Amino acid sequence: MEMKTLQIVFSDDKIYNVSLTDENGKVNQLLSGLLQIGQAAAIPSPAEACPEDESVSNNLTLLLNHLGLSPNLKGYYYIKYAVLQVMREPSLLVGITKKLYPEIADEYHTTTGSVERSIRHAIQIVWRSGHKERYCRLTHSTITDKPTNSQFIGILAEYIKIAKANDMAIG
């Protein structure tokens, strides 16, 4: 039996973690069915990439929120997962479409194309909603054009690493 943890986001932005015991893939079947008919608002919550330090995940959540991203976006979760994975294994940024996107797609039961589009959409929100300057200031980035998915993920991963090493507050 496998334990599945879901993060459910309600319209009032309340987030609940729900753990289910999965016998014979029944939870996966249920989720797949709900997602296909558009009834699911539950997003699987991945095992933390850096379980030894929950503050890393918390800092990343704060950073994403400061950049104007909210948990109602799939890209929010995909970026969070990607940054945590890249912090653990920086080589994932090389060939992001061959390694990282498939890993995220498997974790969230979706396609690599959906992962790529959702991340790109989230970055577009940062750029269009007036948080571009905050992104450049926080990350000390000199990029004035909208970053690619891999640039965005890589810069956030480095920012969180530096913040952790220097015990800096996010924001």
C-alpha cells in the first residue's frame, strides 16, 4: 500500500493536505477520472525534495508569493517542485525538457507539454502583473527580458540557496 498526499486548494485560497492510502492504484484512478472530467481541484503534493530543511520550502513559498504567484496556478506548484529538485540536482537544468519536465509530469499526473505551458504562463503573470522589477531586485538579475523557464527556475534555485546560506529573510 502506498500513501498519497494531496494538496487541495479551495476558492477562498485555503489549502488542505489530505493523505490517502492507495490500494491497487485506486487513488490514481480516482484522480485521473476527476481530472479528465474537470471536477478535481486537487493537486498532488510531491514529497519534498529537501526534506531535511522545511524552511527551504517555506522560503520558496514566500518568494513565489512575493513575485505575485498564487497556489491557484498549476505553474506555481510545478515551479516550486522544479526549484526544489534543481537545488538538489543542478544538472536537471541541462536538458530541462528531457529530465525535469517528465519528472514533474509523472509526479503530477500530467503531460510534459502541460508542465512547460503552466510554468511559462506563471512567468508571464510575474512579468505582466508588475512584479518584474521585484523579481530583478530580489534575485539581483540583470535580465530585462522575460526569462525562459530554465532561467527562471535556475535563478530562483540560486536565490533560495544564497538566502539559506546567509540566513536571509525573503522579501
